[in-house]
Amino acid sequence: TGHPQPTITWKRNANTLSNSSRIRISETGNATTGRMSSLMVASTVAGDAGNYVCKATNSRGTISSNAVALTVQVTPSVAAISSPVVVREGRTATLQVNITAAIPSVAVSASNRQWKFSNGSVITEDSRFSFSLDHLALSISVLTVVDGGTYTFQATNAAGSGTATVTLTV
């Protein structure tokens, strides 16, 4: 409330917002009972992340709410660097993927990254299998024909999981 009646605006990272297909700004109440403004962001996307502030402005000045930080969690997107990988028996093959993301909230710690064999069993490091680049690369040494097949990499964060497959032919 205020006299004269203030104009209410919402901002995200200092940019003024307006109603759209995904953003809804609404006001309830009146000058006598008091007004309340609310903001709803539907179907959030990574670009909606930021600091939101409500401002009330009239001829006597401007007052702002405390900033509210919105973090948007995004499922990791994983892509194979190259597939298929063809390597001769007895040699070493390196299978590599990339987690593609433009925002930090997609971060996936190394403990939430894993490689699996075609049969679904999780690969662990041993004398033939090793990981590098924070688990984004899997090296298999002294290859045999049995090592051929589809390998799946899975990255998991709070929003979900992303996978990529790499086919190895020996």
C-alpha cells in the first residue's frame, strides 16, 4: 500500500519482467485493504535462473523487496566424442564423452559419473580399465574380442540423469 498508489514492477537480474506465456505477474487487494503482487514462472528453463526483486515506486520514492535467488536444476546432457571406436586386439582403446552444459547447476561430481558394460554392470578401475578426465574417458588396455560392444556413460545430478553410448569394435 502507499499513497499515491505505487506502480509494481518485477525484475530478474535487473531486467524488468512483463507478462508472457510463461511469466505471470498478478496483483490482489486494493488501496484500502492493501495490495499484494506475485510472480509465477511456468515451465522453468535454465535461463530463468537469477535474482528476482519486486519494486514499488510512487512519487515519494521506491522500495524493493529482498532478492530471491532462483536456481534451476537441469538434467545433464551427455554426448559421445566419437562412436564407433575401432581398435585392434591387444591394443588400448579410449572411449570418451562430454557433459554439455552452459550453466553451473548442471555440475556433476566425479562420484556421480559411471561407465557400464553392455550387460549393465558398472565398470570399476583395475589393471585393464582406467578412468581419466574426471571419469569422462575410459581406457581399456590389452583388448580382446570379448571387450567389443556398447558402453554406456551415465551422469547424474539432482535433476536427473543423462547417458551416452559408445560402441567399441575390436
